Amino acid sequence: MPASETSALLVPLEAVVREAGALARKTAQGAFRHWTKGEDRSPVSEADIAVNDLLHKRLTALVPGAGWLSEETEGAPDASRTLLWVVDPIDGTRAFISGRTDWSISTALIEDGRPRLAALYAPASEEIFLAAHGSGATLNGTPIKANEGDLRAAQSIAFVRFDWRTEGDGLRGAKIAGPKRYLDRFSNLADGTLPQPKVHSLALRLARVAQGTLDAAFASRGSHDWDLAAADLLVHEAGGALTDFTGRPLKYNGSQAVRGALVAAGRARHDALIGLVRDRKAEFA
């Protein structure tokens, strides 16, 4: 799909996710059903299903012929499709059910294995993140940029092995969010980092890196494509990187949608983080 066509979809995509957000908010205002699903007993609510159905109707009409992958729709990625919508109707369902504000609606259009269009909407805080490949990322219409960090320190960490007591100096003062066990282990590798409260929506946690309010964020093993695709594009278009612990970017619409441990940060700090964990990946499993 030409870049001009992709960018032209941002306005109608924003309208769709805002409509979905209004539906979720309306559901949250009354009594609503919720239950658990699957072997991991993950939560799901009637809002998840209603938003999923709305998004499926609107987005498949927006890009006819595009495939569909959603947390609330059974099925695997369809590698035969060049274009694929990857959607999490409510990312952070536990937060939604408990009345917290850190949940979001995540939508991304994948082309040839990478996100080309993304909209991430946090209705409770009225924040909408948008990105199109090659066009940058915005929050409520204002361009956003990931924090860079100290490039020289990061390059030293990434390519040369130093004493672990000093290797993390380029990360001093960095605000980092993620699973508590990751933050605890990471604090032993880099002094002076600033652990932040958990953001229950993984997509929103990663988007905070794109926004610059977080310097880095971890995702533990077991996240899915629908948690990641929109935020992936936001982070990269904001000048950062989201990769696995070897530094490899994610490829979507493959044989499976479950991921290993991941890290997102501005480019310099991302290099520093990868340098610190590359030989200690087992500690973060």
C-alpha cells in the first residue's frame, strides 16, 4: 500500500477507535458481565466482545480484503494476507474491570510483516496515539519523540564489555516500567535507574516510551501480537526501538502470535539495555 494511502487512513481510523472507546466507556458506566477464559484464566468482559465486534465491522470495511487477528476472535495469523488488522479491543481488561484508567484500545494495520498504521486510544484519559509508517507519531495531534539518552555511553555499553558496576552509567536516571521481577533484576545491573509504577495496558506502557514519559519499558515473555503491534509502530516512528533481548525487531503475521521478553526505549538507551541483558537473558525469562 503506498504511503500516501496509508496516511490517508489515519483520519477514518481515529474516528473508528473513538467510536469504540465511547462504547467501552458506556459499558463501564453500568453493571457489566465479566468472566475468565483459557488455561491461563485471563479475564474478558462483555465490553471486550462488543468493542471487538464494532472494530471488526468498521475496520474490515475500511480496508476491504485485509485479514483479521484479535484477542477476542478465534484464529491464527493468516500468512497468505499481505494486509492484516491486528487488534486488542481492550488491552488491560483487568484494569478496565477494576475501574482503573490505564486500559486502551489498540489497532494496527500490518503489511508484509510490519505495522504500517496504528491507533492506540486510552479513553479514560482521552489520549489518542496515531502513527503511519514514515510519517512520525502523534499524541492528540502533537508530534512525540522517544527520549534518546546518552549516545556515547550507550555505544560503549552495546559494543564493549566493561565492569558491570559501571556499564549502566548511561542509564542513570532513566525511568523504566515493566514487571516487578524485571525491574528488581535490572536494578542489580544498572545503578540509579528509576522504576516506575506498572501500566496495566502493555500497549499503553510501550506508548509511554514513544511519548517520552518513560525512558524504557519491558514486556515479559508471553505477550501477543495484538498487545504489541500498534505500540511497536508508535515507538519506532517516535525514534525508538522495540525488540527482543537480542535486538531483533518483531515480524508479524507469522506462524504464531506469542512473543518472548521484549524491551522498548529510545535508540541510545535501547542499545544500552540490550548490552546489559544480552548475556543474562535467562535471568529475565
